[in-house]
Amino acid sequence: MKVISDRVSILSKDNLVSVVILSNTSKQKLIGLFLWLFAWTVCGLIVFINYFKTTDQNAKLFIIVYLSFWAYFEYKIAKVFMWRRNGKEKIWLKEGFLNLQKEINGRGKVTEYEVSLINDFKEIELSNTSWADNINQSFWVKGGERLSFEHQGKVVLFGMQLTENEAFEIYKALKKHLT
């Protein structure tokens, strides 16, 4: 097994290549994310409770609109927290198939791709001047994939928030077996 960093390991033997990418290595940032989620939840609950105390119809309408936005962002940040706490990406090549799994707490759907139908396997280059790239590489969001391929006309992204070196090492290991 080849350990690329604290987050990434690659196992290559016989007809199997397996890559595991952990989602988090920073306990301090995870605590910060938890505190943010906790504060957001408490704020939403306080507003929800005040809905029943308010008699003004305009205020009630405002609270309903506010709570719909609150619920959306509560869901998004809870997803990120669960991912950062217990998530990992698993990629393995075996017997002519590439399998991808985004796993949280040991559960996650495995998607299988036939190697002969995979085209245009590449690293996704990041721009230091791009606001979107900087946000997608931050700890507070789930995303920022660094590798991609095309399978039957659909672009498949994986390898969330990898460094340049990690992305290159995974690309090399998989490219060798995809061609």
C-alpha cells in the first residue's frame, strides 16, 4: 500500500487498484463546523417558536420565508458535517470495471462504470484567481472534485478537495490501468 498523505492511500496488486480518500484530518475545523451547525439550529428553533407567539400576519409570512431558507441551509450544513465527520471516497478498478463510492458511516451507493466505455480521464485544473474554485476547495463545503472522466456521454467527477500532488498520484495509478 502506498500512502500519499494523511487522507489518501493507494493499493495496487495483481488486477486490483484501490484508492481511499478520507474527507477530514482537522479536528479543530470539525469542532468549528459543529459549533456553526449548533448555532444555526438554535437560531432556527428560536425563530420557529416565535412564529406561534406572533399575531401579525406580515411577521408570520416573513418567518415562513425565513424558515424555508433556514431549513435548506440546515440540510446543507448537516450534510457537510456528516461528510467531514465520517465520510470517505472509495475508488477501485477490478475486472474491467471502475467502481466509485462516496461513503458516510459505512453506507453509500456504489456506482460501477465499464472501463472500455471510459473516455477523457483527466485531472481538473484549479485557478487560483477563481472565486468558485477557492470556495469549492474550502473545508466548509462538500465538493471540489479534482478528477473526471466521461462515461457514455456523461461527465463523472470524483476526488473531492485533493491537493495537486494527491490528484496527480491518483491520476497516475488509475491511468495506468485504464489504458
